Amino acid sequence: MKDSTAHLHLICEDFKRTLAFYKSEIPFLKKRLEEIAMKNTGEDTRKEVEHFENVFVVMNENLDVLMHDVNLQQDAVMKDAKEKPDFINLKVHEGVDSLQALIDVTAKDFAETKVHFYRFLSEHL
């Protein structure tokens, strides 16, 4: 589907807000994990703590990469807007479907991770 330059810019801004929200959640999740690690020293608990530490590191890195991709897309859109200001509201661009798919997968992964993490918290607090 074709989108206008203005619409693609708004989509990219929405993506960035979504990714920033997920990124802002990670420190809170890590803090809760630290609480569990200090209170529980059993081998099984330590393994699960380490698992979630690794998950949060990977999530953080993936969010950074995805944010970079969104910024590149938005830079391209803005460059096009400067070069063709008369076409800013005409539907002349292919959409950001691949980025939308990545955002959707990220949202699903983040939600599932939080469910598993909260279940882990409820078992150990």
C-alpha cells in the first residue's frame, strides 16, 4: 500500500514512541530481578535469574537495532520530503510494512516475556 510522506513520518514517530516505552520498562524489570536475586540464593532460582538477565540484555539490544532501523527509515522519508515538498501529502511511497511486522513481533515478544517474568516473580516473592 502506498502512503504519503507525512503519513510515513507519523508512523515512524509512533514506532519510536512504542520502542522507547519498551526500552523504559527494562530497567524496572531488572530492578525486580535484582530483588529476587538478593532474596533467593538457590541454584534453580539463580539459573532463572541469569536467564532473565540475558533476555533483558538481548531485548535491549534488539530494541536499539530496531530504533536505528526506524530512524533510518524516517531519515529517508524526511530527505524525500525536502527534495519533493509538493508531494508531501500524495501517496507516493511504499509503506513501512516490514518495520510494522518487526514492531508487531517485538510487541508480542515483550508481552510474552513480561507474562513469564511476572509468573517467575510471583513464585519467588
